[in-house]
Amino acid sequence: MKEEDLVARIAANPKYEKLVSMRSTYSIIMTILVMCIYYGYILLVAYDKEFLAQKMGAGMTTSLGIPMGVGVILLTIIITNIYVRRANTEFDDLNAEIIKEANK
């Protein structure tokens, strides 16, 4: 089977359009979520230093900004993990179906 034929059969498969649409939508949503978290923190650093400088409690030396910064990093890791899990299961399964159907 020619490579051009295989590519044409994959592109004509409605599951391929579904995969591309799902993956693109999911990627955009996850990107916007990460950017909101990251840039939200950066905007706090830029415009509300007093809020981030507040001490966590009486007698504590840690300011509120430190755990929030760690939270930004952890949330980014969690969101990345969520995306990778979905990509490795749902998206890869659909991709395998498309390739299997195209090779028939």
C-alpha cells in the first residue's frame, strides 16, 4: 500500500477528525488553565506584593507567596500529568483504531 493512499484513508476517517478536534480542544483548555494559574501568580507578584508578603501565621517567618509559588508548580505538574494520562489512553486508543482501520 502506498503511503499516499494510507494518508488519504486516515484523513478521510471520521474518527481522525474527532481525534484532532478532541485533542486540539483539550490542549487549548489545558494551556489556558496553566497560563491563568501561572500569569495569575505573576500578576500577584507584580501588583499585590503586600498580599504575598503576609505571614502565614503568628510567629511564622514564611510568607503567603512561598506556598502559593509551590502551588503553582504543583498545579502545573498535576495538569501535565492529567494531559499525559489522557493522551496515553484515550487519544492513543483512538489513534490505534484509526491506523488499524486504515491498514485494512
